[in-house]
Amino acid sequence: MTEGRPALARDLMRLSGGAVTADADLRQYGRWRTGGRAWLVVEPSSAEGVRATLSYLADTDLPRLVIGDGSNVLFDDQGFDGVLVRIGPSLSALRFNGLEVTAEAGIWVPRFVRLLGQRGLKGLEHAIGIPGTLGGLVMMNGGSRRQGVGSSTVNVRGCDMRGAPFTRSRAECAFRYRGSTLQDDGLIVLETDFRFEAAERGALRREMISIMGERRRKFPKAQPNCGSVFLSDPRMYEVIGPPGAAIERAGLKGRRIGGAQSSPLHANFIVNLGDARSDDILSLIHLIRTTVHDQTGFWMDAEVRHIAPDGRVRPAHEAAAAHAAPQTA
Ligand SMILES: Cc1cc2nc3c(=O)[nH]c(=O)nc-3n(C[C@H](O)[C@H](O)[C@H](O)COP(=O)(O)OP(=O)(O)OC[C@H]3O[C@@H](n4cnc5c(N)ncnc54)[C@H](O)[C@@H]3O)c2cc1C
């Protein structure tokens, strides 16, 4: 497979208009700073570059995956045997028209929210502290304080994994808690139209400062992590509380496996203490999930996605169970 790589890399450089890296260290691309090596990483310079790259790859049998900032993915220690297409700052153009804004998928969410605040546009303040790209946020209807980006969304444009374009209205995206039909159908977000409300800039600024202060107090910052690992389940919430409370009750707050630890500050965050392997994180996810289930009867599902070497993407708890299976067999 490695023989054909230089020619493929040259083609992808031309089609994507951006950088192409062979044998890339995945620790640079995921916020947990773990994982093996990627066969090829492409960073297209435009939306057209993303479409051209995916359309070209559709004619190969290589695994392929689109990521943003890697703030919600766990790469495998065995690496990724295919082409990783990374949407980043080159795709961060914005168009403002009164209360309407069109944004490209690669813009950094905190930067986007700050720019909205400076223009007196209200609706996305809850996302000020979410360290990912807008495309990743829209795809999964991310947000905080029980809100999601979908409520300000009007239309989403992008392409499928073969590069074919689509446009979906908010209704067609059917945004739900941390999910949408974009996610269900494996579509790639390239541009989103929003509609916001007018608000006083000072009030928006104060709101954002307050949200950031609260997040700084509650969440670990210094060690690499991917934010909340487990999703909140409304049924469990009523009886036990959020995942962090359930993990704490199970006596696993601060629990360590290898270089991975359930954060002593917020149990639903797993931090990399410096030398963690992805396998340590998977083992800890499995231990937490099975212990909480034994004690409460609730299965907690992971929000974070695991990327297998063959390109399979699945919630990390599923990969964690498969990883644990041979050891318990
Ligand atoms: C410290 C910390 C705090 C966090 N807090 C929150 C929070 O409060 N609320 C919240 O919702 N999330 C939170 N997250 C998780 C994460 O930041 C968000 O889910 C973010 O939106 C993911 O964006 P990304 O660009 O990093 O996506 P990635 O991690 O790169 O990818 C995540 C998934 O999205 C897919 N994807 C990426 N880009 C696109 C695209 N353009 N089109 C289609 N699919 C795409 C990938 O294939 C992958 O399946 C937090 C993470 C961290 C590290």
C-alpha cells in the first residue's frame, strides 16, 4: 500500500489545494494526544478542495474520515490505515447580513461566538467554551447548558463521503440532544446559515465571561482531554444525576488506568496524565461504564467517537467493550 502513497499524495495536494502529510502522528490531531500514525492526512484549503478530495477517494478502497479539531475523537493506538481529511482554519469564512450569518465549517467555535457577540448577535453564547470546529458542533448539535447549536441553524450545506453536494433545512436536520440526521447519514458539513437575535453587546460579553468562569472552575484544563466522555441520560439524571455524579458515587472519581485518569475535578472528563495510551482510555471507559451499570442499572453511552484503523467510527464505549472482551474471555 505504501508504494502508491507518493502519487496519491501528489494528486491530493493538487485537488485539495492544501497540505498533505504522510505517516502523520495522530497525537497532533486528537485532543487526547494519543493514538498511532495515520497513513495520510489532507488539510484542504477550501470547501471545493474537500469535495474534490472526497470524490477522488471514492474511487479508491482506502478508509477515509473527515475530522475537525479532534476534540471529540479517540484515535486507536494501532493508528489509521487510510486518509484523514482535516477541516480547519482555512475554511473559516463568514458572511454577515443583519441577523443572518453564514459560516464555514472550519471556524474555531470560541472565535465564532466572540465575533457574534461583538456584533450584538445572540444565540450561541452557550458554546463559547467549546474547543472544536463549527462543523463538528453542527453535525452533533453540540452545545452547553442544555442548549444546542441547531436552534439557531437555518440551513446546512455540505457533501456526502463521495463529494456529492447537499443542502438541508433545520427541519430536515431534525436536531435532537447531541445528534442530527447529518450525523445519522454520515454527511459532511461545509457551511451553515444561522439566524440570531439582536442583543446588547455588553450583556452578551458579560454572559460569556460568566460561562467561561464557570467552565474554568468546573473542568480540567491543563491535561489533554476530550470534554465529557459520557452522555447524560434523562432517566438516569432523574434518579442519580448527571454522569459525573454517577461516576463519583461509584467511587471512580480520580481512578487511574495507565496514564488515563477520571479527573479529580470532574469525573466525567478523562484526562491524559502525560503518557496515556488510547488503550488506557478505553479500559477506563469500560471500567466506569460496567461499574456504574452494576451499581445503578443504567448503561451510560459515550459521546466521544472511537476511530478504528480501518476507518470504522463508533461511540467509544462500544470500542471499549470490544477491547475488553479478549481480556475477560
Ligand atoms: C475541554 C472540552 C470541553 C468540551 N465541552 C463540550 C460541551 O460543552 N458541549 C459539547 O457539545 N461538546 C463539548 N466538547 C466536545 C467537542 O468540543 C465538540 O463535540 C465539538 O463540536 C467537536 O468538534 P471537532 O471539530 O473537534 O470534531 P472532531 O472531534 O474532529 O470530530 C468529532 C466527530 O465529528 C465529525 N466531524 C468533524 N467535523 C465534521 C464536519 N465538518 N462535518 C461532519 N462531521 C464532522 C467527525 O467525523 C467525528 O465523528 C468539549 C471538548 C473538550 C475537549
